[in-house]
Amino acid sequence: MLADAAFFPRDKSCGDGLTPRAMAQLDALGLGEWTRSHGTNKGLRAHGFGQTLLLPWPGGSLPDRGSAVPRTDLDARIRQVALDAGAVPMNGARATDITRPGDRVTGVVFTLTDKSTHIVQCNRLIVADGVRSPLGRALGRQWHRDTAYGVAARSYVKSGRSDDEWISSHLELRGEQGEILSGYGWIFPLSDGEVNLGVGTLATAKRPANVQLRPLMEFYAGQRRDEWELGDDLRAPTSALLPMGGAVSGISGPNWALIGDAAACVNPLNGEGIDYGLETGKLVVELMAEEFDLATAWPALLRQHYGEAFSIARRLAGLITVPHLLPIFGPVGMRSITLMTVALRVMGNLVSAEDRDVVARVWRAAGKLSLRLDHRPPFDAGAS
């Protein structure tokens, strides 16, 4: 059974960007050609500190292309793949609670659109209910905000450059008073007459993000209007808080597991989550098929796949929130296309397990060291 609180097609707060990691998963689902029909991009156009750099996707063991597809379309198409494979849909059903006489979940309580409740009994449960994860909270999930998290907003706007071949990020994001913010703005062409335009900042419990996202997004759109031939209206603006880098605990039990955004599988350096949602869905099904006890096996597997990268990435993201560091080091990075090419690869977590070059080895070594220094490793309750 595939249950959702909404009726499809439905929207979701997202930048809609599909990096090579996400493209690899969509190819595996048989959606490669469908994704290409929505347009492809060559890589990232990075702006900031007086520089503009074109940074192609690195290729290697991953596809050398990206894309951007509105989640209204993408999620409905992925859902259809599941239904074609035999999944039973249940829409307009908000998961609000569970039945759990012991450690194992035996059923899920749904509230339907007519306010009635319905219990679906289950042998296994996968929770993919997003960044807030109300069902995850009912199961004991905790979000630890001492490491970096994201605060982001997105909208859709008409653009004369909707078919641009590069996604664009402005790494020098400034507020209305000219101050540099610890985040970036983005414009992702959708090849349908519109672009996904948004802004995001990083924060920690010690250094919260004191920004009003909607005015900041409108200000950013005004700065880019002529360059991108933007329309006047920002359509369907939404915002979200993003737990990142596995900064949650309580993500599994003997027969249940949280995946994707619900498990904080969001890249701390670029806010990307689609690829991790697809990857963790695949991983948990494979683990369930082998009848492992997910209580320990699932966090361990996530740390094996993402622990090193998430640990070092959220440590670096935390540094970005420190005042005055970005204005000092941002211009240095943007003056070197070699350095920024490396940055694109590591920020996008495009270092695969098969890569053996110098960058891959250094990144993995840094991740191992960072993981040893963590008082709360990714997907672990850690120290109080």
C-alpha cells in the first residue's frame, strides 16, 4: 500500500533540481527518457564575488547530465511506476499514529478527509512523510539542531530563459541592506516556460537564521529579473525547514524505518534531497527483503553510505554560518575554477564509492576524521 496525505498530483516544497545522483536513480526506475523530455542541463553556473564560473557535472561513474522537474510532475510519475508494479494507492489519508504493542509496528492510524479514522495493519512500514515527519515523531524520531540545518523558500516564475542549459546558483546571497547571508539563491530552468527560483540559508541552534524568506525571495527575483527575463509574479511560493546530514535519531525499529527527508537525508551543503529519497527507498527495500532487524541495521547502513560525507559536509556548513567567514573565503574560492570544480563535486556529494582519484581519497579521509570527532554521528542519538 502506498498512502499519501494528499491527492495526486500534489505539490511539495522543493528546488526541483535533479543532480547526476538523482538521474542515476531515475534511470534505474526506467524514467530516464521521460526525465530527458523535461530538459537536461550540463552543470552549474556559479555566480558570486564578481565571478561567474561554468562548472560541468563531473561524470565518472554517474551520469554527466542533470535536470529539473516540478515535484507536481515528478512525484506523480514515480508514484505511477509504483502503481504499475502493483502498489495499492490510498490518497487523502494522513498518517497520524501507529499501533505498537511492543517494539514492532502492527498498524498505522490514518485520518481521512472526512475526519474519520482508519487503521491499516502492516507487517513492514516505510515512513517517507517529509521534513516534519509527524509519523516519525509518533515513532520517537528526534531532530537535533546543534548541527547545520536549512531554511529555504521557492517559487515558480515565467522566464525567457526557461530552456537554459545550466542551473544557476548565486553564492553571494545578499539581503536588502547589502549584508551577506550564509546561503545561496538559485534559478533552475524547467524547460516549460518557467524557472524554479528560491533562496536558502543555513542555521544552527547557536546561530539561527533571522531572515524573512518571502521578502528575501522577492528581492532576489528583482535582482535577477532583467538577466533571466523574469515575469512579475512569483507563483506558488512555499518554504520549509530542512533537517540535514542525518541530524535525527530514532529512525527505525524492528520492522519500520524512516527514509529520505524524514531521516534528514538532505545534503548540508546544497540542500539536495531528491537523490537521497530515491536511494534510501531502494536501500531499505533491499534490507527488508533480507529480513534484517531494522532497529540496528538501518542506522548502520545509512552511516555506511552517508556517514562520512554528511559528517564533514555539516561541519563545513556550520562554518558557513559563522559571521565574516564567507566574505573572506568566498572570493578566494570563486577566483579558482579548479577549486570550484572540486567544490561542486564534493558539495553535490558526487564522489562515488568507485572513485579512486585524489579528490575522492581526500574527501573520504576528511569524512572519516570528522566522523570520529562527532559527539553525535549522523543517524545516532549520541551525547545528550
